[in-house]
Amino acid sequence: MTILHVSASPAAGRKQLVVLCTAAYCIALGVRLLELPGWSAYDALYKGEHLLATHDAYHWLAAATGFEFDQQHPLARMLAFLHSLTGIACGNLAFYLPAVMACLVAPLMVGWGAALGMPLAGFTAGLLTACAPGLMTRTGLGYYDTDLLISGALIVNTLVPALWLRNSLHNPLRTISAALRRPSAAEQPAPPPAAESTGPVWFAVLLCCGLFVYWQPAIHNMFNLMGKAFPGIALVLAALLGRRAAMRRTAEGLLIYIFCALAGPAGAGAAMLLWLAGRKNPRSLDRLYTGRRALFAALVLLAAATALEPAGLNYMRSAIKGYSGEKSAVVAHTLSYPSVVGSIIEAQKLSFDAFLTSVHGWTWLAAGGLALFFLLMLAEPVTALLLPLAAMGLGSVALGARFAMFAAPCFALGTAWALHLAVHGAARLAHRNAAQPLPAPHRRAAMLCSVAAACIMCWPSAQLAAALAQGPIISTRQVEALDFIRGNTPEDSMLWYWWDWGYAAQYYARRTTVADGARHSNQRIYAPAAVLTTDVPRFANQLIKYVAGAQPPVSGAFAGLDAGQTMEKLHSFYLRETQPSPPQKQYLIVSAEQLRLGAWISRFGTWDFNTRQWEETTVLAIDRPVQYSPQKGLFLIKGLDPMQAESLTVFEGTRVVNHQYPHFSGRHFVIDKDQGMILVVDRTVYNSMALQLLVNDGSNEDISRYFRLVFSNGKTKVYEVL
């Protein structure tokens, strides 16, 4: 590859690289911050602290403030450190950090371009990667989650081996070209690098990169597998395509990298001894490095490490099994529980067109860029290091939307490579003298064209960013209720809230929850769903007491019971009050926002352990213009026939108004005037505790016997379990 440099001197080249990295980062960040004005349409501040855009973000906030588990996770520790350093509220830090940190993939991709000998193409690749729709939606403002670290870490894992191997591998295209024609003297390839040991700088880089790979499972379980996949590909490339003259240096560097990646500090010690032995007596290890013995030995070591520590393979198997099944039951001991996977947005499968849209806003460009990436692997074999990312991205059609973002670096490099060839070829044609270097005006024109093309290709992402703001996942009314709980309930209380807001409840209320984003299976998904779905307050009360009083609490419920015995016990909760109060206070939270999830909640709540089936219910969101008469209950919805309501529930400010009509249409309308939400629900959802507890003003004796209203702001209510 040729390089579009303004100056050929090393110092000028390094300066250009710094400029390209800085420019790519700043432009990518600017595109992402176009989302910020959209947040002004939402009530997204509570006591000066930003509300966040994803449920999982609150897990890291809770951990950073010393509550619940994962306090040593890098995201929690980073947030706690920045909070102590700056005094900025954790919510405000977590709001901006995703965009700030996710844009670091841009300079990393500039480095990939430099590894391929085309740093300006790396600038294009950096912008396309950082502004990929799939990555932007997972790391937008308020999305403080592991994805903001995963993408950058994976690119680092591929970049360092690529820089190390690039000049040590045979090029298949050049080999084929040389076999077809005899190159002229001007076209003779440069001689392979001389055999030499790893220098101190590269030793430090490879050692640090290996230790970084070893540490990465602390970020996410997928690194247990990815930490072995990239070294494995590097070894295969070196074994199949490595230049014999450079084999000693190649093998030594890869061994240093792999020792550290597999064994951490102990591996670093072994790598140090290996490197010092090679420096002291270069000939002492010749037999090890010649004939690719060291590479094959390292492959065997890597395979053994994967077999002896199968956490990565187990994670991949569980991910494939979990993400691919939507309605399958999860077997726990002798009981089968409903699977929660189908209700998780990131686990929902993508069509191929939707996958391409997640890679780039122009699907034709996304498809072309991915195809060009596979062609690029023939021209530059080191790009095969990115194959696992391409595989995970393509796997989003089966594994879920989250995986789509991983294909972005592959698409970006393929597209940037094609742009580089086109611009450089046009500059050569304009110069009309292939034997001489391009004059400065031609180089500058080529650079301007490349930068302009890169910015134009970011236009769909800029449009997406401007419309990306979806607002916080929790309302200020919900936070107000959780803040009340924090100051007015015992510290050992347990909160019964739907798992989507479990982490947020832990952060704002500092109380344990029956379920959250990590614990939402088996008893933890069924019990709160059954409580919210039932129309019998006694059943809800008895089930809460039984589950909270189990040993251990929650997870010990239904232990040792088969399906028939479980259904019999559940039936007894309708008839008798036999359950003692648990040692800790129990509080049930209901909110208007929870009603949107009524269909999923009632599915889990109507689960039959004998038949392993649930009941389907109806919750329809109306997104068309609506006119209605509160007196008659008649609704006129644009494009639909007039509808007669059986009931109408209106939330406005702190008021809840319920209208009943003498019609048995089965259509119950719910309107939240503040949020502009209009729902149509069936009788099951309308009669459920999730809605009736919201309508209750404390005067319903059937409810008051089992639940005491302790807080209400209209759209969120907190009940003490009596």
C-alpha cells in the first residue's frame, strides 16, 4: 500500500498521524453530540442529576456508590474515581462518558489504517466505525454500559498483533502477481526484514497488550473466548504466511504476547525470561524459532488453555442458546419457568436489511464495504484478525441486535480501502507519471477528497444522532418515589418492582430488589409478574410473603416442589392466609410506565407450571391522532372505526381519574397526558394489580387489607405489604 503523506519524513508522518487521530475523534464526538438537543424535550433531571437511557447503567452507578455487587468492575471503579476526583454527580458523568469514550475507536482505527500503510484511509475507517448506527445506539448519551469499553478493547486486541505481523507475512496477491509477470526494477518488492530479536519498545508494547487481554474478562465474559481467538488467528497467520527470514522476530513477539494473555503476571515473568535469554545469547533459541516449532507449540498451548478453562466456550454456548430462544422455558431443578429473553430488546433478532442498517445508514454501502473487507484480507492478510468481529456482527441475525455493532470495523476498513485506492488512482492518473512521487498539490488534493468523502459518508449517522434521543428509561416521578423509600423505610427492606427498574431502584432507594437486570429468571421473574398480574390482592400478599420468607429469600421459593405441587401451593394463596410476615419489610411499587410492559408481565404472571404455557393478553399503544369523549367513552382514532371504551383511566399531574361506562366492549383505555401515552388493554391487564393499585386512592378495602399506601404522586405509588 502507498501512503498519502504530505511529507515523507518520519517526523512529519508521526505528526500527520496525531492530527488524523485527533481530527477523527473530534469529528466523531461532534456527530454524537448532535443527540444532545433532543434531550431538552424530556424531563431528564432530578435534583440536578441526569436520568440515564439504559437500565443497566444504574447497576454501575449503584456499584460505584458502594451498593450491591460488582463494586470492583472497571465501569464502577472508573465512575467512583471520576466522581471523587471531580465531584460531579455520578449520573452526570454516566450521561456523557459513553459518547466521550466510545469515540476512542476512531483513533484506534486510524492506527489500523497506519498498520496497513494508509493512515488517511484509517481516518475514514475511524469515522465510519465511531459513527456506525449499531454502535451509536448502544453507546449514546446516557448509555453507560459495557459496550463503551468492549468495542475499543476488541480493536486494541487486533491492532497490536496487526502492527507486529504486517511486515512479516507473505502477501498472497503479490505472490500471485509475481508468478504471472516479472516486476520491473522499480516495482521489485522490498526485501523482507532481517532476522532480529524483539526490541525493548516492542517488548513493552506486546507485554502490555497481552496483560490487557488477560485483564479483559473483568469487563465482560465474552473476553474469555475473544482473548484466545485473536492470539490464535495471529499464530495461524504467522505459521501459514510468515516470512522465513523474519520468523525469529515474529515467533518471539507472539510468544511474549500469548504468555501474558494466557497467564497474566506469571506469563509476563516467563516472557521476560524468554526475551532476556534471546537478548543475551541470540543463537541459543534458534532451534526453537526455526521451522515454526514455536508457533505450533503456542497453538497447542492456546488450545489446551481453552480446553482447561472453558469459560469462554460456555459463555458463547449459553449466549447462542439464550439469545436464539424467545419462548422456550428455562428448567430450574424440577420446575420450568418462562424465558425472559424475548422481552429484551437487544436480544431480538435482526433481519439482514436491519443488520446492514446497523452497520451504515446506506445499506448498499454497508453491503459493499463488508464484501470489500473479505477482498481486503487477500491484499492484507493481517486483516483476518478482524474475522471474529465480522462473524459476531453477521451473527446478529440469529443472536440479537446487540451483536450488529461488532461488524462496523470490518465494514469501515473495506470501505476506506476502496476509497483509498480510488482517490490514489485518480491522483496518479492526474499526475500521468507513475514512476515519480506525487507532487504536493496532488497529495493535498487527494487528502481533501478523502476527508470530504469520509465526512459525506457520515451524513446518515449525523441525521440518526439528531433523532437518537429517546429520553430516560425512568421518569422523575419514579425517582421521586424511590427517593422517598430511601429516606422512609428500613435499610433492610426489599422492593418488589419489575426487573427493568431493579438497578435504578438500587441506586436511588439503596434497597435490595426482588429482581434486576442480572437476576431476572426463574422465581425472580415469575413471582413479581404473578403479583402484578393477579386480580386478587390476597394472592399477591401471600405470594410476596412466601417468596420473601423462603430460605434463601426468593431463590429458595418452590424448592423441592414439582409442577403439580407448585400449582397447588399457588392455588392455596387464593383461599387461605397462612404465610407469616418475613423478617424484612416488603414494599410493592407500581407505576404508569410499567403498563407499557403489561403484555410481557402478564405472560410471565399467567405461567402454568403444568402445561408450560402462558396466557396472551393485549396491550396496544396508539400512535395516531385521537379524539375522545370522557363522558361517553367514545374514541375516534384516525384510520380506524370508532371504538367504545369499557373504561378510561387518565393520568395527569398527580391526579388519576377513572371512568366506567355501561358497555362491555373489553377495551380499556389508559391515557398519560404528561407523556402522551395512550394504551388499549384487555380485561386481564385492566383488572391486574399493576393497574388497580394505580387507580386505588386508599379507599378500596380489598386492597387496604393487604397493602397500605405509603406514597403517591399520581403515576407512581408505593405500598407496604401488610
